[in-house]
Amino acid sequence: MNVRNVLVDGVGGMFMQQVSHATNKDVIVAISSKAYSPDVAQVVREAKQRGVKIIAMTDSPLSPLAEHADVSLEVQQASVGLFRSQAVNMTLAVTLIVGLGRAVEAKRSHGNGRKSKRS
């Protein structure tokens, strides 16, 4: 889709450094649920202060992510003991990405004087 993206994984303890490059032209999709990750909550707070747009996928409107998000999507996850499935979050994330791709494609098509095809 020719859209710059970065998966923030925190490998090597570089969580905050990976996110520090986000600007007010970027969007962070933050995912966390009970017991909310302190790192994710901190990233959301600090990025919001820098003017970065935030989409939160979380389990409650009272989540520390929802408090600072531009858009908060409440997602209920299946869980067994301490294990939580990420299937719902991943499906929602893919849906958002496909929607972004279609919007970018339509914008580029209109910018070139062509009409976009719908399937």
C-alpha cells in the first residue's frame, strides 16, 4: 500500500525509543487490556502530548489508553486463565489497515484524475 508503518515490539528494551519517532502526521494503534501494560499506557500518554493521533484497542472505556485516545475501540477478548487471545484485536487491526489502504488508493486515484474502481 506504500504506507510507512512500524511494528513496535520493544525488543531489546527499546519500546520507548521505537515510538519516539512518531510525529503529529502519524497514528499509533495501541493495544492493551487488564492488567494494562505500563509501557503501552506511558507511550500513549507521551505520544498524545507530542500531538500524535492515538487509536486504542482496549477492553474498557475506563482504560488508561482510552483516556488519551482520539478513537477508542472497546474489544472483549476470550481468555483462559491468564492467557488472552489476540484474535479479535488482530482481526480489527487488519480491518483498519484494509480500510486505510482503500482510502489511500482512492485518494491517489482521484489525484491522478482517474476514478477508483470498487469491487
